[in-house]
Amino acid sequence: MHQKKHSRNKGFTLLEIMIAVLILFAVAGALTTSFLHLHRASVMTSLYSQLHAEIRHSVDVISRDIACSSGISAFPATNDITLICERYTGPSFVRYYLSGNQLYRRADADPAEVTGGSIDGIGFSLFKQDGTATTNPAEAYFIEVYIKAGTGTGKHRAEDMLQIRTLMRNK
């Protein structure tokens, strides 16, 4: 009868198993880190997209009112303006102002409505017909609007800014 020889090469050594586990943990760590970076980028993109859409809406509403305005009835500060808008029912007074981080629009005696949130700052500048800046509302033909907004905190903070210059067409 033949005797079977017991070979010592039938399994893995403890050192080989430890090295394999170490490589597995390194790969898992790299994949986890990549996933976290992709997740953060996704969150930031979503925050920025929502913020930009909100600012764009605010700018569109303000631009529409500036375009139909025939003048400025009040300009007490660079972040507060009241426009005289010509409507088919007669002149309408539309005020834009910042309170906290909310941009408000108030037309005549109607209650104020929020046209934008997460607003860090807003500014209005007046320009003459030749493009030079003025502080006199009677000389203004163009109104420049600057809106800066931000949302989120810490590493997940998105910021955006839009600036437009619009002609008062009914001036």
C-alpha cells in the first residue's frame, strides 16, 4: 500500500491572510472615500442649483418691474427701492427691500410677498442715459441690481451672485 504524504502547501499561511485582509481594507477605504466625495459633490450641486434658480426668479421679477417702470419714487438706501410702474389701471408703486435674508416685493397696498430667500445682500445702483452712475432718481434711466445669496453651512455652503442692468422703458 501506498502511504499518503501530507503536504504542508494545502492552505494559506496566517501572513498571507493578513496581507489579503489589509489590501481588502485599503480598497474598501478608498471606495468609501470616493463615495463620500461624490455624495458631497452631489449635495453641493443640488444646493447651488436650487439657490441659482431662486436668485434667477428674483432677478426676473425685479427686471420685469424695472422694465415697465417710469420712475423711482423712493431710493432711501442701496438695498431698498420703490418703482413707479405703469399699469393699465394707472401708476402702481412697487417696493423691493431686504429684511433678514428675505427679499420682499410689495405692490401698492398689497401685503409684501417674498420673492427670494437665502439672500445675503442686495444692491440697487442708478445710471443715467449715457451710462454714468447717479444717485438722483430723476436722472436714472437704468437700474442695476446685484443679488448675492448663500445657503447651507460649513463644508456644505453654496453661494451665488447675479447682477443685471435694466432700462426703464417707460421713462
